[in-house]
Amino acid sequence: MSTTAELIHGYLAAGLECTHLEVEGDGQHFSALIVSPAFAGKRAIQRHQLVYAALGERMREEIHALSMKTLTPEEYQG
């Protein structure tokens, strides 16, 4: 089964509290806009680590390229 944007969306929604989540991709390369209160007070690398933790082993095995924009709800509104 190939990975789809919908699958990644589901993985992220299940593993990370998101107030807004968009995932797009072509089966090889994906991009995500992830808005989560969990990102408050964290640097970009720490935010990405939270996303990788939510995706777990899928990041190594299924998802080959994921670019992400990680924002807090306040940053997203601003």
C-alpha cells in the first residue's frame, strides 16, 4: 500500500494535538502545515521532533520526503 496525504494526515492527527492540519503530496514528496499548541515555546527542530515522534517508524519506512511548516495557534492566527 502506498502512502497518501490522507494517511499521513491520519497519523499526525492521531499522534499530535492539532488545531489545524493540512497535508499534500504526490505519493513520494509531501508537505504539511501543522498547527499545534504543543509547539508553544519550542524551536523549529523541537517542533519537527514532535512531528517525527507522531509519525514514528513510518518516517523511515513509508514517508520519503516531508517538508513541514509548524506553527502554534497564535502564530497561525497572526
